[in-house]
Amino acid sequence: MTFKYSQASLTRLATVHPDMQRVARRALELSPVDFSITQGKRTLDEQKRLYGKGRTAAQCRAAGVPESYAQPSAAKVTWTLNSNHLSGNAVDVAPFVNGKLEYDDSGKLGLWPKIAKAFKDAANELGVSIEWGGDWTKTKDRPHFELVR
Ligand SMILES: [Zn+2]
């Protein structure tokens, strides 16, 4: 099975470091599961908006984030303002199943380990060091892959 990135995925991929682009391209060739690139490089303002999700105005203010970005009732999506997405060293992906993104939050479909293996194999093959957010012990971030610098 060979999958192809959509134009939207390619546009996002083009914003990140060339090594991450190579790994992500090879990963899709190796992966038994189709996936999309959902996020590439972010601006600081985009990161601040994400930081506001799941945080109160006071928490935003304490972190130097505009209070208007606070969305305390939303789910938290990021743990830092110092994301590797800012430097273009990270991508987020999502499994693409039956024409839609399938985050497989329960893990029942077993999609993430397959995608992660494809990324790791691609990185090994290309001699690039990467980390998968799904391997992090404190807070797992399964859609996230970043270059180790
Ligand atoms: Zn990420």
C-alpha cells in the first residue's frame, strides 16, 4: 500500500526543517496506516492561542499570554510556550481512515504505534534523530514528532 500526502499536508510539511520533511515523506511510504500532517511550524501567536486552551485568564496572564486567548473550558492541547513547533523542528500527524482524521484516542485501533514505527524506521534509515511524543512519560503527545537537536 502506498499512500500520498494531500496538498494540505504537503503545504504544512514544507514549513518544517528539511530533515523532518525527509523523515515524514519516508514514513508515509513505510507506514501501513495512512496519515495526514496536521501541523508544521507555528508562529508564537499561534502557540499562545493554543496555550490558552484549558487555561484561565489568570494563568494566561502569568505566562505572558493575552487574556483573551484563555479558554478554560477547552481541553488542554499544549504544555509549553517553548514548543519545537516554533522552530520548525516538529510535526503533528493524525491517522487518516475512511476519509477522515481518526485520533484513535482509546488506542483500540492500534494506529499510533504503527505510525510511530514508520517514523522511527524512516529516521534510522535517513540517519536523523527524532523523538515521538507518544514515548514521553509525563504527558504523552501521540500526534507529535520532533527532531532531536
Ligand atoms: Zn506537536
